[in-house]
Amino acid sequence: MTIALVPPDDPFLLKTTLPVIVLLLLAGGFIGAAVGSSWVSHRAGPSGAPRGHSWVAALVGGGGGLAVVLLGSWLVAPDDPLLLAVALPLTVRWYGVLIMSGVTLGAWLAACRARGRGYASEHVWNQVMVGLVLGIIGARVYYVIFEWPRFEGNIWAMLNITRGGLAIHGGIIGMVLAAALYARRQNLPFWEWVDIFVPGLLVAQAIGRWGNFFNQEAYGVPTNLGFGVRIDPAYRLPQYRPPDYPLDTLFHPTFLYESLWNLVGAGVLLVVDRRFGAQAPPPTRWLRPGDLFFLYAIFYSFGRFWIEGLRTDSLYLGPLRVAQVISLGLIGAGFAALVINHQQQRHHHQPS
């Protein structure tokens, strides 16, 4: 897969024109998010709560390092989803590396937020281990259900996730279930607990989307705009292969759109939480436990709805794109939950 602003004559420029810009922007985004989150945590932390800033170095270094690794590896082997192969045979794929990188950076952010609210950061890492397992299971089960004709009777194909096939909505279901189980076991307030995680979840989703780049999947319809991704014919749907669509056809980089949307969302939620959350001054303390999670569902679903309309590999239920139906449902449910949450709070505080 290659990305270009305008198909130039020099193939080296074809490989470097847009990725350098995009990856530098992403690295800058990570640095900005890290610095901003550090300031938020420092200002918002309760008296006596740990305010260590080692997580900032991890987030900045991890984000910048990830951008450098992505750029360097892509320049060397832009069309290879394989990062490393050793004997046995054992392979390490970019898809898995990027998912784990996203989980790690997202967890660092969640750990910082947890400490700022008086929780031990060990709770976050324990939660992440449970959430990762149930999240991957949920993401795969969700995908297999809506692609059942491809997997019926083939257990190995159902279990093989090395070539993708993880649906984010299923992953979110699994992670929320994990949060509910962990919060119940540890006697943690569930809605406050999930609110801690949602900015980091968006960071993890933003990084994980780059696994689609290396797998040459989750791309959009052909575009005549001055940017796009080139997809090898072997990875295209039959209707988009040569000769109808030549080798230099550009497709919408929907994975990139969603990655950037998620980074923006993480920043928005951090700012909203800083200005209106539990650590804000009482006159502006508008958010209630659970509100940040509901805002996450609304914001992410708005972006996912319009991005899904560009994709060529959507999961369908009859004539309907499953992700768009789910997104509309989450938008409606998110707004309804916000209203109900605040009505309950007002009723609770009314004098008897």
C-alpha cells in the first residue's frame, strides 16, 4: 500500500510525500496530547495524590517512536504486513504490534487519570489485562457473526486473527463487560471507572487503525481527490480490480480519517473533563459519573457513521451497514443516557 498527494514520476517521492507529513502530524498530536494531559493531571490532582510525570515521557517517546518506526519500516517494505519472522515458524505482524502499542499508550493515559482521582494505577493495568482478552474475543465474535458464511464449519479460520477481522464495536462490548466485572470485584464505582478510560481508549483506537494500513484493509471507495491510498489488486474487492480500476487507482484512506477523528476526540474529552468534570470548580462542575462515556459513544459514533459510508468492506445485515446502524443507535442511546443521568441527579438533590 502506498500513499500519495499527487502521483509523481519519482517512485521514491510516491512513497514519502504524504506519509512523512501524516506521521509527523501524528507524532505532534501525541506530544500535544501528552503535554496537555500532563497539565490537566497536575492541575486536577487532589491533594496528596501522586503526580508523577514519567507517563509523559512514555507517551511522548512512545508516540514519536511509533511514528519513526512506522515511517522507517514503511519506506523499507511499504507493502508487507509482516514486521518480523523467526523460526518455528513465528511471525510478528504490524497489526498486532500496533494494537498493543495503542493499548499501552492508552493505558498510560488512563493510569495517570486514575492517580489524579485517588485510585492506584495498578487497578488500571489489571483492568487492561482483563479488558484486552475480553475485547479481542468480543471483536472477533462480532466479526464472525456478521461474516458467518465465510467461517461456517472452519474453526481455525474463526480463531485466526493474524490477517485482521476484529470489529471495534464488538471489542468495545467486551471491554465494557470487563470493566463491569472488574469494578464489581474491586468495589469500584462503575461509571466513574469507565470515564477514566475513555480518552485513552480513543488514543488506542487511533493507533490501532494503522494496522489496517499495513494489512491493506478498511480502505474506502476510489477517489479523485489529491490524496488517497494505493491498494494492491490482491487486496481489493473484485469490482475494484484491473482493468476497470488500474494499478494507480487511489482509494479513500478511511483508516486515516478514523485515526485522526479519534485523536481529536481524545483531546476534546480531556478538555471537557478538565473544564466540567469532578475536579472543576463547583459552578462549572457539570459532568456526572458516566457522562464522559456517553459523550465518547456520541462523538465516536458520529465520526464512524460518515466514515463507514466510504468503506468498501463494511459488514452488512441485509442491505444495511452494521456499523452505521450501531452508530445511530449509540448516538441516540448516548443522548438519552445523558438526559436520564442528569434528571436522576436533579431528582436526587431535590429537597424532600
